[in-house]
Amino acid sequence: MKPGRPDTAHERLWSAIWLIAAAAMLVLVAVLGWLTDTPVRSLFPYGIAVGLATWHHGMTAGFVFAGLGTLAALATGAFPSHEGLRGQELVEGLYTYLKLSVVVLGVKLGKLARRV
């Protein structure tokens, strides 16, 4: 008798946990920004969420989470970062997306280097 195939539903759930964790981190950062009325301007918490998604689900998921992280920063009022940039929210948002995209590339290159 052939052994059965492992439960794919369990594998999908385990795989989805990393996306849920990354999304929860972005939501937590956004909620903390709203509750304290002090937006999180550090790239670190957004970068962790993007890195988790990239490491476990690839570059496409990483770029999606980079966009979600940028939107979370925008929603909490992280843009403009100082008074001199008022009216330049789009430019700051694109720059933040670029920085988070570099996180995606760095994580992917790190994962590739780990295999060698």
C-alpha cells in the first residue's frame, strides 16, 4: 500500500502563517501610530514585515508588502517627514517604496547566498 500524500491543507496553513504575521506587524505599526498620534517613521518595522514575506513567499509577495507598508506609513501620517516636504507626500511615498524594495532584493540575495 502506497503512503498517502501529506496533508496539503496543513502545509498551506503553515505557509500562510508568515503572511499573516507580516500583515499583523503592519497593522500593529499602523494602530500604534493612530493610538499614540505619533506615526512610525522608522523603516525597521516595515522592513521586518517585508523581509518575512520575501523570505517565505518570494519577491512578488515582498513587493506587495512593500506597497502595503508604504500605504500603512501614509495612513498613519508618516508623510511628510518634516515641514519642508509638505505637499511632497507622493515623492516621499515612492522613496519609501524604493527603500522597502531594496529590502526585498537584499533578502532575496541573502537567501540565494545562503544556498551556495
